[in-house]
Amino acid sequence: MNTKNFREILYYGTYYLEFFETLKPEVKKRFNWTLQLIASIAKVPIKYFKHLSQSDGLNEIRVEQGSDIYRVFAFFDKGNLIILINGFQKKTQKTPKKEIELAEKLKKHYFDENRKN
């Protein structure tokens, strides 16, 4: 069966992988399912992939497992290429400002490095 992907998903540095390794197996499975969904369908439901209005081009990938809520920040590069960066477990209603600031910093580093190459 030939499956067409609408998006390619990569990660920058080890930020996403370090976060992923801290997760329970069932949460890892849910993240993998969600990333496959984002890559393979044309219109991704906002429940799983949402633009952060208080940011400059950041999106959040949203995963819920039971009563636990997890987020991974991501951004687009070159059309349909999605770059994953930092992730965290969400424990409050608002997204922590320090997590958004870290994501903005990582996004800037990514584009600065790619301009050099």
C-alpha cells in the first residue's frame, strides 16, 4: 500500500527526543500516532495541531493520555516540512511562558544555522 504524506516531520537537535524518552510507553505510542496523523492527512484537526496565536509561527502538537496533557512545539520550514522542538507536560490552563520562550529561541537557532549552511 502506497501512503502519501502531506508533511515531513523532523526534529531539531535532541530536544524532542530527550522529552520523548521521559514518557511512558502508552504516551509514546500516542505521540507516534499523532505525528503519523499530522504527516498523512491534508487537514489536521485543531485538537492535535494548533497555531499558537501569541507566537511568531509556532504550532503546538497536542496529546492527551488519560488526564495527562502533553505539548510539543513545532514550526514549518520550506513548505510542508515540520520541525519538532521542545516538549513538556502541561499542568496549568495557560501554556508556560518559559516553554514558549525556549521554543522561540530554538526556532531562531534553527534558522540561523540553516542560513549559514
